[in-house]
Amino acid sequence: MSGIVAEIEAEIGKLKSEVTKKHTGRIREIGDGVAKIEGLSGVALNEMIEFPGGVTGLALNLEETEVGAIIIGDFTHLKEGDEVKATGKLLQVPVGKGLLGRVVDALGAPLDGKGPIKSKESYPVEKIAPGIIKRQSVNQPLQTGILAIDAMIPIGRGQRELIIGDRATGKTTVAIDTIINQARINQLNEKLGDQSFRPVYSIYVAVGQKNSSLARTLAVLEETGALAYTIVVAANASDSATSSTWLPLQVVPWANGSWITEWMP
């Protein structure tokens, strides 16, 4: 009998109680990707809110008795009365080389079925851009691979260049050709073993496109080997309006790399 009591006391001694504090609220009203939440009095502007099912929301309208938030993702399963949680984190997305070769949504969640994103670092979306003095000068060329453009329009790394035109005039083709040409330059210098070469990584953002159009673009990038140097951010026509109209991606360049960003609605 004494042995049983000793075992029970030993097991009780192993127990550890922890107190967890959670800031929760409930959905009062929801519709068209916008939710009004009661009970989140301490939430901050642009703070990420966790909805049931792993859906993320963004607190935007802070009122006296409720919080207005947009839902970034599928909100069809959400209903009034559902419990939501404040995360205590301002809106942030994963960054780094773990995103290369992947297709992600506006929050950096994978859409290609290749498993989770291998990124250990996240950066806030709303951050102050570095001043002019802190930025490096534009001193390296960036070739599109199209002789007519490269001969007439000098484009440098770090320079902003707008591709504008009517529908079906080849805007996307110019961007894709540039991505493919930069990937070929990266592959060539990797084979040569040039340690001083800084590869260019591209970001292709597809807003409001059909899934079939995006699939064709991905097939071209993968066939040419350019997908390994590219991040594809997608908010397709079938996604919610909140995902399509709000599509941020924070990308942080590292010492041996440069980024070119292409926004093609």
C-alpha cells in the first residue's frame, strides 16, 4: 500500500501547472471578407487576428466597442459567434531563400503542395523604407534578354521600371523573358564559379489571373529552370476580394543577392 502511495506522490510531483493568457473575442457580424469582432479591446492596428480553421485576419477599424477586421483567406466556414484570438503580432510575412521556387499567397503560405515554407525569419509588412543616403547607388546593368529593349532602355539593378500598355500587348511576356534571362545568367556564373557575382532573384506577382494562365506561366518558368530563382505570389480570380486587393510581400535582400520585383495585374 505504501508503495502505491509513493508512486502516486511521485507522479503528482512531476505535474507542472502553467498559466496562459489569451486575448479572445467573438465575431458579431461577418460578410464579404469583413468581420466585426467584440471583446478585442486591446488589439492594435494592423495586428494579425487568428480565426477558426487557421484563417488570418487583419485589424483595421478600431472602434470603442468592436474591432473591424478584413479576413485574408477563405471565410466561408466562419459564422457569427465564432471565437477569435489576438496574436500580439503586427502583420508580417516570411522572407528569405526558403521562398525561392515556391508559389505562395499574400501571407506567404504555400499554394504549390510542396510542403511548408522553410523560412526562419519574418519581416513586418509596414516598415519604414531606408533613406536615400543609406541606399546603394545603381551601378550594375540588368538585361532583359530582348535586344531592342536592352539597346534603347538602360535598366540597372535596383531601378524601378514600369511596363505599361493595353491588354494582350506582351507586358507579361517581357517580364517573363527578363526573369528567364536573369536565371540563365545566374546559372552560367554558378558554373563558372564566380564568387563576386551577385545573382538576381525575381518575384512574379499574379493578381486576378485565372488559374490556367498562372499554370502556363509556372510551366514556362519550370521548363527553363527559372523557377528556382523566382518567387511566385498569387491572388487568383477565384480568391476572395480581400486577398486580391491586399497583397503585400516584404523581401529582404542579402549580401550576395539582389531582387527585382514585377507586379503584373
